[in-house]
Amino acid sequence: MSSLIDEYKSFLNEGKTERECVHVIEAEALKNGYKNICDTEKLSPGDKVYVSKFGKAIALFEIGTSKIENGMNILGAHIDSPRLDVKQNPVYEKDFIVYMNTHYYGGIKKYQWLTMPLAIHGVVCKKNGSVVNICVGEKSDDPVFCISDILPHLAQKQMKETAADFIPGENLDVIVASDCPSCESDKEKSKEKNPAKKALLALLKETYGIEEKDLSSAELEVVPAGSARDLGFDRSLVLGYGQDDRSCAFTSVKAMFETRASVRTNCCVCVDKEEIGSVGATGMGSHFFENAVAEVIARLENYSDLTLRRCLNSSSMLSSDVNSAFDPLNADLYDRENASFLGGGIVFNKYTGARGKSGASDASPEFIARLRNVLDRDGVKYQMAELGKVDQGGGGTIAYLAAKYGMYVLDAGVAVLSMHAPWEITSRSDIEQAFAAYRSFLTLE
């Protein structure tokens, strides 16, 4: 399985944003015989197609022999991760330092992002319709970016604040350039306003052909710079950015490519915006997935709304999302008997939500039993768990948004230590077992 882990780390490195993930998945889909559904008029059993939306969400389908109204086997993951987003009017100079103003995305501990090497990924869309791709900070000879912090000698007030408050969100601004204070002999320079900002904008125009106003139609994401790495002397763990939820997205897509649909149609959907509520046109809360299935039905038979509803109602889905791994140094936060462990195999989470299961999708025990049967048959390692102790907090996934169609849904994913930190930890073994579990699930009839 070492090749699988190497592929996984490459996926983490190449897919640090939703756009990059979709680009990688689409390229691999084409290699594996998938076609863009826009290029097809008729579908038959064995055909493989994909549907994408704004380059930030994608759904893969392989047609089975059974009528589509009998349902599908669906793997659903999200490909967005906590990060910092560059604002629309971002560049400013303050006392010889040039910053980019940011707005954090998703649930983060703000202090974890200070003094860390950062990279900028994304696109700048110009009025003439051209798109400039940006990726700075990942190559060994690239510059990186950083958010400064207060030295301990002057941090008495800061150290009295709570961790949530000592770094305001508006102070998560990234250093992108600087200048030296002008001396008296440099009178012309001393008269110039914001010389370092002007120099930076000139550099951006020379390098990328973009003006400051073009940043108002940009989508730039600030993420940790650097590659996913093996962790530990024994290399049993993986350290990398965005493993929530790209560990599950990668293994779901990989399982889709390596499992042939037989009776039921197989589907893998990778969506955006889960970390902020699954909103927007590319989130699971949109009609993206429903519309994609409708396009498939229209190419299989005469489309009807009833066929679409029957298909979704009769489907089974694994909400491929991560769970919190048991942390021995903070054991009091977990119900140990109902916790997931690194190396324990794929995690089945019957319900998520907060405290009294608020916002949860509660999976059917009949469906769980069927999954246990097929995984035991195939020798796949799995564990049943919750996120943490009942009153400690909670979390959510896309499961409840799929469950509204009436389908069977269960959260199933990889255990992650340091979840939502800039660098997250998973077990190599769990990546392998998730891949095996998703393959077994796709064989359900």
C-alpha cells in the first residue's frame, strides 16, 4: 500500500484548494475513462461520466445495470479546509510593511496561524475574461508569507487574554513585502506615499499582468506552505494540511476509479463549503448534486421528477468525513469506549451534531448492519465512535443534507489528530482501510 500513501501525499500537495482538488480529480477521471457529461447524449451500463460546478465541486458516476430509480451507491466528501481568504481590497502598507488583509474561513484556532510559513493559492479573474493562476510559496526557491506575533517580552497583556481573543481576526494579515524607512538624504523617497505598496503592485503587474483592481475579482487562499510528510521514526503517520476532509475525498475517488459498477450505479461527489455550513452553489446544501443526478437520468431514459426522487430515496451513501482521533494527552475530552483511535481503521459515526445530537443525521441500524457484514466479509478494519464527550462540543458533516432525500446515510471516514490545525495527523493504516472500506461499499447491490 506504500504507493497508495505516496499518491495520497501528492494529492494533499497538489490539492490545497477546492479548485486544485477538482483539477486533479478531473484529470485522473479522464485517465480512467470518464467523460464530461456535457460531451455525452446517451448513457448505458458501464459508461463513466462526471459533472463539475465552477471548478469547485465534482460528481463522478459509473452506470450500473439496474434501473437508476432503484438507487445508487454514493460516496460523498468535501474538499474545502480551514484557511485564510484574501479580502477583495487586500493590499495596504503600514509603517514600511505591506500586508494582505484576510478573513479566516472555517473553524480555526487563530493563534496557530502566527509565525508560520504560508503560501498563497488561487485565481485572479480579469475583466477581459482571462484567468491568472497564482501559487506562491510551495517551491523550494519561492518566497513565503507570514503573520507576525508579539515578542514574549512585550506580551504581558496578550498572555492574560483567552486563546480565542488574544489574536483578533482582523490582525490575521499576511506580510507580503516591506521597505526601509527613508533617511534624510533620500528626500524624494520620503515624500512618496506608500512606496513599498507601489513597488509590490508594480511587481505583481510585471510578474502576473494584474492590476490592484483585479484583486477585487480574485479568489486567493492562504494556506500552510510545504509538503505532506511521513511522521514518526516508524513513518506510521502522515502530517499534512487539509486532511479534513481530503483524506476521505482522495480515498473515495480512488475507490471509485478502482471499483467496477455492477448492478447499482456508483457515484462519488466532492463538494465545497462544508466548513462554513455547506452553503453556496458548490456546497452540498445547493442543488448541484440533485441537478447532476438529473442530467444522468436524462441521458439514461425519459427524465421525470418522480424518477429522480425515487433514485435519491433508494440510494445508500457513506458521508466520507473524518472523525476526531483520541488524544492521550487530553483524554478527559473523550468517552474512551466510544472514541476513534489512530490505526483503528475507518471510523463509523452513527450520529454527529452537538451535545443533544443537535443538527445530526442519525444513521439507520439496518444500514450499519449491512455495512458491517460486507466489511467483515472483505476483512476491512473499522471502528465505531463519536467525536468526543457529550457536553464537550460537537460537529457536523454533509450527511444530514443527503438524508433529507430519504436515503440511507452513515458518516464514515479517517480519524484525525489535531483536526483543523494547520498541520493535521492521520495514520497510514487508516488511509488504507478507508480506501478498502469505500471499495467494499461500492459493491453493495
